[in-house]
Amino acid sequence: MKPFALPIRYHRLYPGEAPLGSSQQTISIDPASTAILLVDVYHAAESIEGKDLVNTLWDQAFSKIVSQCLAPLVACARTVRLPIIYVSNSSPRVEINSSPFGRRLNQSLGFDPSIDFREPDVNSLEFDRGDPIQLFIPPQVAPQTGDYFIRKHTYNGFFETRLDSLLRNLGIRNLICAGFSEDVCVLFTLANAVFLGYNTILVRDSTLATELPDELDEFKHTQRTTLWIESFLAPSTTSEQFIAAISQSEMDKP
Amino acid sequence: MKPFALPIRYHRLYPGEAPLGSSQQTISIDPASTAILLVDVYHAAESIEGKDLVNTLWDQAFSKIVSQCLAPLVACARTVRLPIIYVSNSSPRVEINSSPFGRRLNQSLGFDPSIDFREPDVNSLEFDRGDPIQLFIPPQVAPQTGDYFIRKHTYNGFFETRLDSLLRNLGIRNLICAGFSEDVCVLFTLANAVFLGYNTILVRDSTLATELPDELDEFKHTQRTTLWIESFLAPSTTSEQFIAAISQSEMDKP
Amino acid sequence: MKPFALPIRYHRLYPGEAPLGSSQQTISIDPASTAILLVDVYHAAESIEGKDLVNTLWDQAFSKIVSQCLAPLVACARTVRLPIIYVSNSSPRVEINSSPFGRRLNQSLGFDPSIDFREPDVNSLEFDRGDPIQLFIPPQVAPQTGDYFIRKHTYNGFFETRLDSLLRNLGIRNLICAGFSEDVCVLFTLANAVFLGYNTILVRDSTLATELPDELDEFKHTQRTTLWIESFLAPSTTSEQFIAAISQSEMDKP
Amino acid sequence: MKPFALPIRYHRLYPGEAPLGSSQQTISIDPASTAILLVDVYHAAESIEGKDLVNTLWDQAFSKIVSQCLAPLVACARTVRLPIIYVSNSSPRVEINSSPFGRRLNQSLGFDPSIDFREPDVNSLEFDRGDPIQLFIPPQVAPQTGDYFIRKHTYNGFFETRLDSLLRNLGIRNLICAGFSEDVCVLFTLANAVFLGYNTILVRDSTLATELPDELDEFKHTQRTTLWIESFLAPSTTSEQFIAAISQSEMDKP
């Protein structure tokens, strides 16, 4: 497959008195060195225990994004055989509840990761095995044979995981990044990717930040987080623009 | 010195419909395993080139925080001989301008790190040496003999630096963290500290997030970032509370 | 449990003309911050495919060490509830055969890690699942409920694994290290432990280096590797000394 | 410059009863993604304090290798503008003498790194500054303007350094690796390079392992270490083969 032409957007914070603001351009991306990175694309509110933790409006927006943006994005990437890499919360047996990080999840987010991040089909010496509580991946975006799957235990998908080796061995230089939550696991994973030299692009309509109840009517924190990422880390695109770029490239084939 | 009793605050984001919100408690901290971590406490707007990049209102707030909060905090920590560790931007010769990260600094923040992060007193084989443009540490919070100084080249003070080794060798378990900008280098450094198991506390009045011009009247992004950190990473305290806690502990000496 | 007194040995390589050589001392170790680290304690020659890769004399020595040194060591550690941490080869799906490291395993060691390191009870999205070829842990030293298990894919048990977090969260400062092969996975894992500040001790009779056929009569490479480790990385002890130290400490109980 | 054809050698340790042994091949290397990595190419025995630590025969071999192999290798690489990257011991102020690693250097190697690894031209907040004791780089292989220089404090040139970022930003895929000591800093740096996916080649005549006095007549440990590296990590070449390959490629130019 030939390179595809992807419209991207970034933000300019300078000069300090009157920032230049948004800028758009179209960049050429070689599919041979490009992967889709899906961060925590699971439905935490699937079970009763999970539902209590998640705001209803947020959960509705999540479902809409999965159906209308994320599923078409992933389906399109599959048609041109881009590697699909899942980075997902999990519960490795590392005594996380003895750590300041585990304490924060319990005290501030209201759940115990060694219970809420259990999975049925993991090795029980290495992971906490059990029926899922939060980790339900919607069928439309579920991993398929040949996809890659990286389990993480912090917000950063590169922290003590093999994500970097996987990307190096696949020859990936460009990461098209989507998933949840934009201001937490997407942010830290995307940042580490950028620090490691990956050319990273956020799919801004295929993500959602955590929002306080009074921010939810306009998804203010999501908007602010996108602008922040476009300023400090990486340009953004949309699922529609990505799909159009791929389609155009396919149509241009001789 | 005996343990000191520090009031801290964290935020509870659950349950989703009506979060419990702020919570306060007092924790006991052993000074023998505690350090002060100062992130990018430099005055970027000192020179003409730097001034253009920074908003005037932000810069005034920066100076006020340095004088009224940061300087007293550091001075107090010195009286009880807590290690003071600076983590600071720098320009190691790693061809950063060939990287997506370097491109972002140039395109979105408006400066070239290999020029703006020069320092006069570094080894010129390893670093870009030259007169400073952004890196002016205010005299009130300048490093003194015996302090530690870690040079970084990303937003994350642990990324490819010796900060973790320094902390391990010093026997540090608790990090009192302050500096700039709260939503960038403080955030990523503090997060990595938490992922590495350090018991980290943000000094919320001794930091400032990057703010868009229309957010500056209320420092809305700073407030939102503090709430985010208190929710996802670490509790916060204030410089006044820290100073009072140390003073009380000193007074209680037999 | 009280601290136990462990005899250790290290080597002095200086002065250059006439090195001082071996030195012995007894150190006090707090069991509350001590773990047993077992590196690749599997019997690679269990299956027909594996048997061909391993020299018969080496394999006999392996079995003797497991029975006479490693099993008693682990059993003793269990009586005083020291954490037992396994670090073991595995086959995460990271396209290792596309890498220079995978090429070396294939070309120089004669096996494909994505086949030889399969396991039956792992998640098939993340690992290559299948009947074992090399990974047979002898029953006498098999992991038990409550033990910890870290899967690695290089010679270094810390490389892209959660071993460091596990140790930090357990409060471990001292690592009693044994397993195979001394000059490969034990060496690199032990070295990284030392670089990370862990107080590491090699159990020198509970390990074995890879040996060329003409070295096997005296296990010359094992002897040289032990001396190397005692010189550059960490002191050593023996399983007997460890067991005696623990027993003495238990007997001294009031 | 076109790819050059480099003869390499690796070792086959299988089958266990009668290993296949050495194998040679010629590989094509793209100079655009190739760098020279020079590990600790300094003359430790230059000063009186350093001389005492190093064996005289070893020191003579060191000087011969520098003059006859390393200097021509580096000079040749400069003619075709391959990046030259130095990785070198140093003394960052991280309280290394409080660590098990620092203890080993003091007890087993006979020196204090915070004294012996001082340099005159480093920032004194970050490094121990002072007249050199061990760190004397011979003039024939001294760094020149435009070379890269990475300071390390362990045996592993990637541990808490920016070496990986430098290589990524330069677009390096192939590392031609030489320096000292082969069984210590070369070994650990080369291993980490391989784990990170770099295509690494040891220049086996441009390195020397630490040798015990009774091994020095045949440099037995160097020979054994080369065979070990060729078995477990990376193929080897010689300085002559490298220079011939570059010369041939230059002559083939149209």
C-alpha cells in the first residue's frame, strides 16, 4: 500500500500574549510503519459494580464513540492490514495495593484494581484470575486473531511492559492512538510514545477524558485535554479523516 | 528529627453520578526518607527571547509563587536538612530536533530546545553549551552546595535520567513536589514517581499550570490540574502547611 | 523473624599485579526485606526437542543441583515465609523472530523462542500458547500458591517486566539469587538488580553456567563466572550456609 | 554512501553433545543507519593511582589495541562520516557509595568511583568535578567536534542514560561496538542494545576482557568472552575487515 495523506491539527501556544492557536496540515504516512494503538477500549460500566463508578452521561458518550468512531476506525485499519495493538488495564500480582498508586485507585477512583481488573483467561501465577468486573471489551472493537495485546498496570502503556519491543520489532514509526480515558491512560501512553521518538497522532473523536458531572454538558475537559495534547505532545486527526485518507489511497491504486 | 504531621488533601471521583469530592487527612512523614523535588523552577521570561513566549499575567503569578511560597518552602526544608533535588530542562546533544518531540516544542511552544535550553557551565561534548535564554533560576530558590541537580530533556524527570538511582541511594520514600508547569513537567515527573512506588505529595500553591489567556483571570487550568492530580496521582498540601508541620515537629523536640 | 547472619564471599581484583583475591565476611540480613529470586529453574531437556540442545553431562549436573541445593534452599525459605519470586522465559507475542535477539537464539542456540517457550496456561492474545517444549519446572522447586511469577523474554529479568515494581511493593531490599544459566539470565538479572540498588547475593552452588563440552569435566566456566560475579557485581553464599543461617536464627528465638 | 559488505562470525552452541561451532557470513550494512559505539576507551593506568589498579601486561595490550586496531577503525569510520558515539564512565552525584554497586567498586575493584571518575569539565552540581584519575582518553581516539558523548555510571551504557534516544533520533539501526572491558561495560551495553532491537556487531580485536594474572599469557578470558558474545548476543568482525569493507564500498563508487 502506498503512503496515505492524513490531515492533522496541532495547537500553537505562542506568543504568550496572543497565541497563534490552531494549525492544520496534511502529512504523508507510510502504512508499512504504522500501527493503531487502542488504549483501554473496555466498557467499565458493564457490570453492576462497574456501573456505580461511571457517570451515566459519560457512559452514553462512551458507547456512541465506540459505535460511531472507534469501530469504523478499527474496521478500516483492518482492511489495509495495519497492526492493531491493544494496551489494556490488568491485574498482575505485584502487590499494587501496598503502593501509593494502588492507594490512589482505591481512595480516589473507588475500586480495588486487584479485584476490578481480573480476567478469566490469564495465568493465575502472574495475574489475578477471575470473572471480569470492569474489563469488558465491546464486541465491535474486540481483538481478533493476529492482533497484539499488551497488559499494563499503570496509566502508562510503556511502563514495565513490552510495548516498545513490539513496536520496534514490527518496524512501527507512526502510532494512530485512540481509546480511554484521554486525560489518563491515553495521555501517559501517548506521551511516553512521543518521548521514545514515535510519530504519534491522536484520533480526537475516538477518545473521551474523565469529566466531572458539571463539565459533562459540553465535555469541557475532553476539549481542554485535546487542546493540551495538540499543544504539548502530538497532532490530532479524526476517524473520518483517517478513513477518508485510507480510502483515497486505496482508490489511487493502479 | 522526628516524623512530622502533614495535612493532605485528595479528591474522590466516585460514585459517577455524584462524586464524594475532596477529603482531608493528616499523615505522618519520616524526614529521614523525605526529599523536596523542584521541577523546572526557572524563569523562562528573563531574557527578551524568553519573554515573548510567556504571558505577562502568568509571569507575574510565577514570580509571586516563587517569592511567597516556593522560597519559604525550600528555606524551611533546608533548616531540617531535607535533600533538595532539582530536575531541570537542559539540552543534551541527542539530536532532539530530529524527533517528533523536538518538532512539537518548535511548532507548538515556539522555541528550539537546542538553543533555548543552553547552559554556560556544562560539558560541551554532552550538552549544548552557551549563554542561557530560558534557564534562569531565581536567586531565592537557587541550588546550593550539597543540593542535587538532574538534567532532563523531556517532560518526565525520570525519563533517561538518574533521578530514580539518586532517590534509591538516598533512601527516599517520600517526595514533596513543587515547580512548573503543573500540567506538564510536574505532572509527568510526579506520575512516574508514583508509578515507581514513591509516596508523592504535590505542594499545590507552589506550582502553576500553563494557562490560555482566557483562563488566566481565575487560573482555571491550574485549579483543574490540581484536582486531577489529587484524583489520579497524589494528595496535595500547601507550603504553609508544610512549614507549620516542620515547625511543630521542631518545637516538640525534647 | 530476627535478622540472620549470612556468611558471604567476594573477590578482590586489585592491585593489578597481584590481586588480593577472595574475602569472606558475615553480614546481617533482615528477612522482612529479603526475597528469593529463582531465574529460569526449568528443565530444558525434558522433551525430545529440548534434549538435543543440552549436553548430557550438563543436564546431569543441573538435576543434581536442583535436588541437592535448590530444592532445600527453596524449602528452607518457605519455612520462614520469604517471598519466592520466579523469573522465567516465556514467549510474549512481540515478533521476537524479527529482531536481532531472536535471530541469535535461532542461529546460535538452535531454537525458536516463539515455539520452545510456549506454555499451556497463558492468555493467547498476549503469549504463544501451546504444549511446553523447554519450560518444565521440576516438581521439587515448582511454584506454589502465593509465590510470584514474572515472565521475561530476554536474558534480563528486569527488561520490560514488572519485577522492579513487585520488589518495591514487597519492600524487598535483599535478593538471594539462584537459577540458570549463571552466565546468561542469572548474570543479567542479577546485574540489573545491583544497578537498581538491590543488595544481591548469588547462591553459588545453586547455579550453573553454560559450558562448552571441553570445559565440563571441571565446570570451568561456572567457576570463572562465579569469580566474575563476586568481583564485579555481588557477593556469593551457598545453599548450606543460607539454610544454616536461617536455622540458627530460628533456634535463637526466645 | 552505498551499503558495505561486512564479514561477520557467530558461534553455534547446539547440539549440546557436539556444538556446530563457528559460522561465518557476509552481511550488507547501510551506513546511513550505522554508528560506531566506543565504550570506555580511556587509559585507566595513566596516573599513579590508576596504574596500581591495572596489570602491566594488560595495560600493554590495551595500548597496542588502541594504536593498531581502535585508532584505525575510528579514523576509517570518520572518513565516511559514521556517527562516533562515546559511552564513558563518569561520576554523577547520585550517592553511589551508599549503594551495593558502589560498595562492589570499592571492595572488589579497589577504587572509589566518586573520586576516580572525576572530570575537570563537567557541571559541578550534577557531577563530581576534579582532576582526572582514571579517565584519560588516548589522543588517537579522542572525541572530536560533532561526536557524541554519553556519560554512564554503571556497566550498562543504556542504564539511566540518553543513549537510546540519541540512537533513535539519529536513525541508527546498526551498532559497530568496541572498547573496554569486553566482559564488563562492553558486554552489558552491547546486551542492552540487542534487547532494544539494535543490530549489534562486536569488533573483536578492538576490545579486551579483564584478565586474571594467570590468564594473561593467552588472554584466555578475552577469548572466552568473545565466544560467549558470539553465542548469546551478537556476531563479531575485526577492525581490518571493517576497514576493508568500507574501502571496497568507497572504491565501488561510480
